[in-house]
Amino acid sequence: MITQTHADGIVTLTIDNASKANALTAAMLEELVTAFEAASAEESVRGVLLTSAGGGFSAGMDTAQFEHSSAVRAAATIAQLGRVCEAVKDCEAPVAVALTGYCVGGALEIAAAADFRVGGRSSWYSMPEVRIGIPSVLDAVNLHRVMGWTKASELILTGNRFSADDMDRCGFLNALVEDAETEERALGYLRDTMASDRAVIAQQKRLFRTWKNAFEREALADSQKEFALAFARRNG
């Protein structure tokens, strides 16, 4: 489930499925879309913090959603994750993510879509999709923008774990702090944006998307097609 709290103009969304490594179910993805869209529409909301309960941020998509060989079902499922990433980027309030423990697959893509990323020293990161026979898609498209082509290619093609230090050095993280300090540092970034008018922050976020949009939208659409094709091959 996704829990919500509201305080001082900031909405905190907590991924709370700790018994299953905070894996993201279809229902949780829908909750996230709804929450980000609501935060965007509510002018009193000045920022959104995405965090987690338990020992890690999220192991990514609940793999039970992919225990089939249907390209149509796969495309629909991954499109739902895409809606979460789009809701994060389209949110008129800035979004910060506090990362501790594991941040894997689709969860890493959601983090990449955010405006600010704060990692705890215990955190580690992985895009293991190629090891299970599917490509990394959606906001993996944008990883080269936040960490450079060289490290993004290594992360995606090897499926290896990257440490918090690795992700900090390549620029994925805005800050690397002790685990207990991740939320407060992330909140600090959101509070800093409150010195500006909300409408200006929303305008700036829209401009960011305009600056990269022509390539991004084509690449996102193509990535979903390739993802579906990976499932089609299972039927071949």
C-alpha cells in the first residue's frame, strides 16, 4: 500500500509493502498515480516526498505481474509503471525521493523521474531486467541524462549492483548521507523550492520537459514496444 501524510505544505508518500521488499503491485502503482496527480492539482501542496517503510526503498515491480508470456498483458503492465513516472515528472510540485537499502528496476526508474534524489550510505541500485530476459525501458531512457551514458550503459547492460558511492560519483544522487538523514535532507531540497512561487517552479518543470521532450517521448514509446516484443519472443 501507499500511505500519505500532509504537513507544512509537503505530502509524504510512503511505499509500504515491506513483507515483499516493497515490491510495487498494480494497485500500488495506481495509488501513486492518483497521489501525484492530486498533489499537482492542489495549490497548497508545495512538494512531494517519496519514501519507504522497512529496510529498503523498493525491489521494483512485483514479478508476479510478469508470470505469463502475453505481450499484450506485458505492455499494459509496463504502461502502468510509465504512468507513475509521467505523474512524477508532470507534478507541478517538486518531487524528492529518499533512498535507503535496495532500489531496483522500476523503483529506480521512478527515482530517476524525480527532481531530487537523496541516497543513504547503505543504499544500492540495480537494473537487472536483462538478466531475466527483458530490456530496461521507460525512464531508463533518461538515465544517461542523470548519470551519463557510460555509467548508465554499464548499469543497464551488466545488471550489476551499484553502490551509493557509485551513484553519487556519477551524479545520480543530489546528496549522499547517513540512512537516518535521507528524509530530512530530501525535505530540505523541497523547502528550498518554497522560497520561489509555486507557479514558477511548475513552469520550470514544464520547461525541463520541453528541453528534452522530442527525443524522450519517441524513446519512451519505442521502449514500451521493445518490452512487449520480449514477451512475444517467449511465444515464438
